[in-house]
Amino acid sequence: MSAQLGYSRSGTAHYANAVSISAGQKKSQTWSLGASAYCSSIIGLLKYSGGSYQTPASHC
């Protein structure tokens, strides 16, 4: 299966390149955000061939 990890901040989604993943595997992605990102509402995103998922928004 192919999947993309991402995040949404201020209504704009940002995704990493698609990766291949199999059942039981774990993948992670790190972004370097500026200081203005701290204490802002950020939502984690997962997009895959069968649909999508989002986390609850982060808060300080």
C-alpha cells in the first residue's frame, strides 16, 4: 500500500512524498517548523489508497 504522512496548519495541508508500507510496519516523518508554529493548531494527516485519517488538533 502507498501512503502519505502530512499535517495541516492554518487550513493548508503539507504532505511528504508517498511511501510504501505493509501491515505491521511503522513509518514516521519529521518537519522543521519555525517558532511561529508553536502553540498553533496542527492536525496530523494520513492519506492512503483506501481513504484518509486525521488526528485531533494539537494545543499548547
